[in-house]
Amino acid sequence: MSVSGAMDRSAAGRTLVILVAAVLLGGCGGSAGGSPAASPLNLTAVTDALARAGFAVVDVADNLDPREGAWRCLPGSFRLARISQEPPGALARPGAKPSVDILLFSSEGARATAQAAIGADGQVRAQGCGVLVDWVATPHVVAARNILLVVATDDPATLTAVKAAATRLGG
């Protein structure tokens, strides 16, 4: 073997080491934002956050039909659940503690698209769909990552608890 052949292999080896190191380091760098994307929230996380914020969780109704009632015109697909502070009843009565509708989307983008269709009055504005909801109190829509928390209340303490839960969830 000649000296120049050994030098060529040595240079090639160093080049290979540099390329492998660059690939490995590049894979560790993560996204351009510097931190990984937050994983989607689930119903258990939301229920726990509401309870820790002082919301009395008495009943959790999961897998409700999202195409019935107030949310039937909302764009996209989502999982609908409801957390109640009182045992479920047929009608909301004056003085009853409000429940929170939880709309769980697959991503923050899907949540943002749906949220943009909800007006300040709680009505969903969607082309070709006209559902008018008669809210029992002022509707409030609070977002956190991939979820929407919707509560109809005029009670500042309840609204504060829902907003605190959203903050705990990263909203």
C-alpha cells in the first residue's frame, strides 16, 4: 500500500465521521421552534385540571354525539364530552351549577378552525347550517391546546375555575 492511498482512506474516513455526526446532531435539534410539539390533551387531563381548579366534578358524560345540539354545525371532527357539577337532569334550572362541554380535537389547528366558527354569542356560523342555541346564561369558549371548554354561566367563580383549568392545561 502506498502512502498516498493510506492518506486518501484516512481523509475519506474523517469525512464519513463528520457526515455521520452531522446527521446525528441534526436529528437531535428538534423543530425550528426549539421545543417539541405538545401532545394532544385527553379527557382525563381535562377532568383533573377542572377538579384542581375548584370545579365540582360530579358526572362525566363521554362520547356524546357531536352532531346533535349546539355543535352540529361545527366544522371538523371532534370528541364531545360533558362534565357536570350536579347529577344529570332533564333540564337546566335557575341556580343550577353549569356543566362544561369539552370538545377534543386531534390537533391545535383543528381546534382553531372550529373555534373561529363560534361567535362571541356562542352561535356556530357555518355555511348552509342554521342552528340557533338559546343559552341559559352567557356562553364562554376557552381554548387550551387541542380542546375547547364551553361553559354557559354568569357566575364569575365558575368562569374563573374554567379559565384556571385551561391555563393548567397549557391554554
